[in-house]
Amino acid sequence: MKITKTAQAGAVESSDVLITVAPNPEGGIKIELETKRVIEKQFGQQIEKVIRETVEALNVEDVIVKAQDKGALDYTYRARVQAALERAL
Amino acid sequence: MSHYRSMLIMPGNSPKRLQDASVFNPDLLVLDLKGVKDEEKDSARLLVKEAIGFMDYEKVKIVVRINTLESGFGAKDIEVIARVKPAALMLPQASVEKLQDVEKILAGVEKEAGLEPGKILLFPVIETVKALENVSSILSVSTRVVGAFFNADGLAQELGMTRTKDGEEILYARSKVAMACRVAGLDSFDTPYNDGNDTEGLEKDAGKARNLGFTGKAAINGRQIDIIHRVFA
């Protein structure tokens, strides 16, 4: 399944994340994470894994996922990525 | 599910508040989809679904206040939320017909998802004049109905009432809901006390609700829970 437009879900608020998804003309799933350096160092791989798993579970291809993190937990990532992708279809 | 003293209502689109809510140890935690802005309802629905699956709410029972079916959001709420098995769904602006419609959709989702039939319970919200006059019929629509929540703010909006702290204007409505629930042997939750900083006023108001026959009270602020538990001990 391919997304057709840019869409967002979530918020730049404490414990949340603002997810922006857009079609990726170069193909594949590209993840851009914006967070505190310490968070990226400790949890960056886990966050990317959650985002990738959520995208793949929805069978979405060729997408850029930008995450502006404010300390969100895994469940929030799953919910916000899913919402953004559904809005972009 | 019976004889709970408190229900804490939290907005369903705030991860921070969803995470913090169980700290206050309410008997029931109501994750609210109805109060969310229309353009965020899809996102809130997914957040609540994921939160229920992810978080350890320990002894707190999870209830989800869904949107009405006529809003266009309610059926999807049931479809998505029932699959993560909350203890109950709360139905705003309840009526006999609306409860029957919700039960039909819920039974369909349970069957499709292989869930135990009838396990997800229902809390109708009594917040319209019609619901108030038919409250006994609403309570007996389904065996899933385990209690009712009286929302005075909804009723006040319909009637153009001005709410006061002593609640004289809602005496009849409160008495009617509390008595109907007593007759049916179900839990009844009084309307929240809207001033989160007035602990003395809350204690007085909760005592009044208890004396009218309510078995518990709703809260919109976690700090209200201890007082409610003390009054309804």
C-alpha cells in the first residue's frame, strides 16, 4: 500500500510525539528521528524499530516518517504512526 | 463489576494524562473519546487502543467513553476498542434505542474477534431529559448494563440551567438516577464536582450524593479520588 500525501498525527507536547509521514520518491521506509541526544543514544534503535514495525504491519511502502519526540513511549509511537499513515492514504 | 466508588475521567488524546491517571488509584478509569475534538478522534481512538494494550493499570478497571453512533464516530470506536477488551464502554446521551444499537454492534465485534460474548459491560450516561424519565428502562435494556453515570452538565446544557455548587437545581435528577439504580441493584455515579481546587466543597457534595443514594462519584481531577473514596467508604 502506498500513501498519497503528507499527513501528521500527535503533538510536540510532553510524553507525545509529532509524526509526519510523506511519500518517499526514492522508495523504501526512511525514518528521521528528532529527539534529545541522550534519548537517541539510549533508545534511538528501539524507537526506529517500533516505527518500522508499525509501518510494516500496515503494509505501507515507500514512506518517509519524521518523528519529533517529546519523550513518548512505544504505545504512543504505534498509535501516532498508525494515525498519520491512515490520514495519508 | 459492582460497587465501585470512583471513576476518573481522562481525555483520550493525551499520553501524559493516560500515563499519570492510574497513580491516583480510581476504581474505574474512564478514557474519554467523546470530549476529543472531531479532527483528533481517529488519533485518540488509536492512542486509547494502544494504551490499553500496553499499560499496566493494575487494579484499575478501564472504561472507554465512546462517541454516540449518530456522531459518525461511535461505531468505529466500538470496532477498534472492543478488540482490546476494556472492562466496559460508557455510552453518552443514552436511550433505550441507542443502547440496543450499541449492543448489536458490540456483539458483532465480539463474535468476529472471538471474544467472550457479553464480557464487555456498559455504562449509560444519563444526561438528557428523556434519559432521565426513562432511566429504569435504560438500566434494564441489557445484562451488560452494570451502572449509570449521571452527568449534570449535559442535562444543564439541554435545559439551559445554571449549575451551582450546592446543586439544588439537580436534586430531582440526582434522586431519580440514584433511586432507579438502587431498585435495579446497579452502581450509580454522581456527576463530577467541577472545582478541582475546592476540596471542602467536594467533600460536602460527595456526602450529599451518598445521602441521596449514589454508590459513587465521578471525578475530573485525580486529586479528588481520595476524598471520594473516604466519603463512599
